[in-house]
Amino acid sequence: MNPSAPDTSIVTFAEIEQARERIRNAVVISPCSPSALLSKRLGCKVFLKLENLQLTGSFKERGACNKIRQLSEEEKARGIIAASAGNHAQAVAYHAAQLGISAKIVMPEGTPLLKITRTRGFGGDVVLWGSSYDEAYAKAVEVMHEEGRVFVHPFDDRAVIAGQGTLGLELLEQNPYLDCVVVPVGGGGLAAGVAVALKETNPKIRVIGVEAEALASMKLSIAGGSVVEVPEATTICDGIAVRRVGELSFATLRHYVDDIVTVSEEEVANAILDLLEQDKTVAEGAGAAAVAALIGRRIGGVDGKKVCAVVSGGNIDVNVIARIIERGLVAAGRIYRIDLQLRDTPGSLARVLTLIATSRANVLEIYHNRTFAEGSPLGLTNVELKLETRGEQHIEQLRAMLEDEGYRILDRL
């Protein structure tokens, strides 16, 4: 399906070094920050490579910039075309605009609004097409042929992979004694570039790739010895939701990567919340995948080691963050919903609210249902309370207190 057959010879360390010089003044050197809380929790020294702090919010700037800066004047005049679920789109749009190049980006119709808006804001001409990356890709190839534009692939391109590999060079300078680097894997361009940079410098550094369980295309490809295409699936990790990995990235990772692990949707959602609350770091699903693998104990042999998790991007819709936060708080027992049956008399609601206040729970919402209180006899009413609590033990204490006072608890969620 590629616009041209890729060169599957492995990207070289020299190409990555050349990319570093080419993009040096155009791409941010992101921090490699220690995470004291994750380190204490996991029993190893954890560092976070914060690619979410790039101008366009992800590591994709590296590869896009390196590719675009190698175009000839004739190619620049023709303009470029790309397909992307969001982060590559923004990177291509921004770096094309810096050089005055026309950029058209085909994005799936279900792409988060934030990524569409930002791509347009960076100067990209966005075309929404299809329900998946594959359909958007096919449309982009069609546009390439129709308009004569240069195709900028998100991962299966030597220049793009070399650009992503500059992240590995930065890690070696920022923390040369790392034992393990954990990298999200979608099409495989980032992991391939980082693996070359690290392994060609210090083969003892372990490189671990992380995929979403629903779309483990690289793991299955490496296990089977050739690139395979997995069924379409939905995942919170939209930035790595790739059904078929790149031939070039596959050839590179097959040679260099130590292991590929997978993470569940729940693990990723929890990692997003942990990063936000504990490290004050905003990560999208794909950006939190490496941290999710560490928290979920998916990677062995890291006790007492220096481990870096690549936070590859932070372009997440605030509505998604709100849902993740609320789900996480419910799971942790910090938000609790309780349904009570009360006497339908003046002061009954006030009395139960006083009891809740004495337990130090905070009332967030109240729904007093008198008219539609199914199953409740006349003279009784149902009240649904959404409470802010301090955890499971606090909830059990609250329930016991209400039952001791004679209140009937109807439901618990």
C-alpha cells in the first residue's frame, strides 16, 4: 500500500547523526526528568523523556522536520501530502509552513477535534476521510497521484526514522547510564530510530517496545518473522493505532529490539491519570503507554535499574481527560455513588446530609427522586448521592454508619 517500495535496509547511526545536525535549530531538546514518585512506587530509578513538550505536542516533529528539510526545491514547489491520525499531521503542517511549503493532510473522520484544529492552526490543509488510518492513507496516496505532491510517510521512511532516532541521541547525552528505555510502538518509526541510536552506542541498554493490546501488530510481526496486518480495533492509544507496521521499521526493530510488550486500555487510562496527578504531566494514550507498561509490571528485570519511559505525546482532548479522571477517581474510591431510601418527611434529607458531613465525605451531586421511585412504598423516597470520599475504607465506614442509623442502601456503584 506504500506509494513506493521502501528501502528495508536498516537505518544507520550515521543517518541519525546527520538528522541531528539538520534539525538541531528547529526541534526542541525535550527534558529527561526523574520521577521521584514513580521511582519509589516501582523500585527502580524512573526517568520521563517528555516529548509532549515539543511545540506540536509530540515526537513526530523530529522525523517530519528531517524529511521536509531534505526536499529539493522542485519537490518543495510541488507541495507535500501526508496521512495521519493527528500528531504526524501537526508536525508536517508546522514544519512545512516554516519553509513556505504547501501541506495537505488526510485524517480519519474520527480524529479528535483538538488534533484537527491544531493541524489547521499550524497551516495544514486538512481533508477528513474514512473511518480509519488505513482509509485516510489510501486517500492520501490517491491525492499524491492526482496532484503530484511528495508523500511524507509517518513511519516507513528512512529520513523519518532517522529523525525520530535523534531522541535516542539526546537520551545518551542526558543520561548515559540508562539500563532500559521503554518506547511506544505504532508503525514502529520512533522505536526503530531510538533502538539504532542506543544499541549502536551501547548494546547493553535494553530497548522495550510497547503496543496497545488491541493492535499488537509489531509484536505479532516479530513473532511470525514477517509483517502482518491485524484486524481493525478501537483504542485509547489512537497515536499508535496501526494495523500494519512499516517494513523498514520492522526490519530495524527485528534486529535491535529486546522485547515488545502490550498494555490494556485500563492500564493506559490509569497511567494518564498517574502522570497528570503525580508528575503534573499531560499525556495522550500513546504517550502514556510506556509508563503503563512499567506500572503494570509488564517489563521484567528493572528492579534497581535506571529506566526511561518515553512520553511520546500530549495531544489529548480535555473531554477525554475529564472522563479518565472521573473513572480513575471512582476506581480509587475517591468518588462514590450511593442510593438511599428515606422517609418522605420534612427534614429527612437534611438529617442524612448532616450524617454524611460528620463522616467527612463531601456531597458533589444530589438527585431526589420522589415521583419515579420504583419499588418504594408511599411515604418513602429515593435519594441518589454522588460523594467525594477518601478511599474504600472511608466508603465502608460511611455505609456502616448509615445502616446503623436505619437507612436502607439500595445500590452501590
